[in-house]
Amino acid sequence: MGSAVILTIGNELVAGDVLNTNGSWLAKRLEALGVRVRLLAALPDEIETVAAFVREHAPRCDVLVVTGGLGGTPDDLTREALAAAFGVEQEEVAEVAERLRARFYRDPDYAARWAWLPAGSRPLQNPLGGAPGFVIGNVYVLPGLPAEMEAMFATVEAELREPQPIRSWRRRYRTRESTIVGVLEAMGERHPGVLVGSYPTFGEDGAEVEVVVKSSDPDAFAAASRWIEAALDDAMH
């Protein structure tokens, strides 16, 4: 059975002004698909708070489902937060921007903002609304409006019924994170969309760091894991 974490984003959810119906709906639907939900969380619209959560929890589950914060108002910061989590820039997806400009012809530039997605993302069409969702690594990002979220979830439900094999590469190194931070930063630039995490421990034998690489894209995973293994070996000598 696959495992999932659900993250719902919005100041209104954390304040209790709006019931977290998305979280409950997703938990029930994922369980029905045979995906065990390990954690259901709500966070405010804060880039670093969301980015830190994604960096911590995405490596520990098969699928992380995120909802909310994809609109065009100043508190819609989920695209920026996911780019920060993966250490990549945002890039305009040309075909998505073109489709949005054509659909929202009365305010095309406003709508086109929604096409600036984290580098390495796969866009997800929004059947009922405007802002697209996206997939990056093992993170599925959906809108916050319940009807839009449910319609977009239906477009990826088949992928989640039997979660795409999330390939993982793990190695432990007798070192400190400060020694290999350059490699971890370069990873995001060279292999956007592939999740990399580092987890330090300090025991009687000294400092160790476990480095984890995850992706559901077999080609991207193979290239990234080969590159980081060689780069870490170089950094350690």
C-alpha cells in the first residue's frame, strides 16, 4: 500500500474561518484508492513554512498532495513555495500561458501569471477554473476551490490508484552537511523536478548525513542519482 501526506494551504483554514473540506475529501478518496494517509496538515500562506514542510515530508511518503494558493492574489504563494522547496526557479510554460491568454481574453496578462510554474513541473489542466495545477517530483499540487480540486484530482486519479513507482536512492556519508551543501544546491539546478533531501545525525562515531533522491520519472531519476553519487564521491575526497 502506498503512503500519502496531504497539505492544505490557506490562512483561512488555519484560522478556522473555512472548514477544511478538501483535506477530508482527499483523505477519504486516497484511502479508497488504497493509498494510506499518514498525515493531514494545514499551513498558512507563507513561502518558507510551506517549503520547509515539503522538504521534510515529501521524501518520507509516496505521494504528497497539496491544495490551495494557486490563484492570482498576493496571498497565493504555493507556486513560489514549491519552487523554493525544490530549489528551482519559476518558468513560464508557454503552451499553458497561451491557453490561459486565449481563455481569459479580457485580462490575458493577469491569467498568464498562473503559467509560471516551478522548473521541472508537469502542468495539470484545470477543467473547471483557470489556474493550472502541477506535479513536481512526487508532489501533486491542486487548486483550493473544492469543485476545481475534485475535478483536477479526477484527471490524476488513475496515477494515484497504484502510485507510480517512486524510485529512491539513499546513501549515508560520514560527513557534515556543510561539506556537501554545494552538491545539494547544484542538484536542484542540474536536475529540477527530482527531490533531494539530506538528513544529518550525530552519534558516538561522529557526524553522518543520509542523502535521499526520489522521482517517479525513471529517466530523470537515473540521470540525477548517477550525477549526485559521483559528485558526492568527489566532494568527500
